[in-house]
Amino acid sequence: VQLQACGGGLVQAGGSLRLSCAASGRTFSRYAMGWFRRTPGKERELVAAVDFSGTSTRYADSAKGRFTISRDNAKSTVYLQMNSMKPEDTAVYYCAADLVGTWYRPDYWGQGTQVTISS
């Protein structure tokens, strides 16, 4: 599985962004999908994840109520809708695929997309 993330950019605090991650291959629907972010000096954080069917989601406390993860298995794409964004959301965001869904060691990673929130 190859993952291609896009949708990052620069927005003002309070604004919104929608990240997309398109997967190649015909096994996308077998994988749980997630979005991680990394900021210099901080540990990598699992922001949101969705199971293979799209029916079960999980969020970091920092994302609850503001971010929504979804997937379209017909399009082999996972999305992260981010609203009410804050400067502390600034990071490089990575999509990932995990066959087991534990997120201890994802199987595949996208290339990362920069998200910058100005105050």
C-alpha cells in the first residue's frame, strides 16, 4: 500500500483544513487508517484513527470535538476534517495504515503534509 497525503497549508486560528490521504492497491479496506502528527521536540501523536469499515473511530483528547476522521473505501481515501484550529495544531501530519489497528507499529506511512496555524 502506498499512501499519498495532501491538503496541508497555512490557516488562521479558528479556521479549517481538510486533509486527504489516497491509497494505492486493492487492499485499502483491510486496513485501519490513522492520522499522526509530529512537532519538533514532541513525540509523535496519533490524532485520529478509523477502523477498516469506517464504523469505529478514536481521537486524541486534543482533537475531540474539533477533528473528524472518515474514509471512503470505494475511493481508497481517508480524510481528516479539522475545524476550530489552534496554533498548537501546527505540525507535519502523516497518514498511516495498520492492519491490526493497534497503532503500535503502523504498516505503511504517507509522506507527510505540513499544517501551520497562525495566531
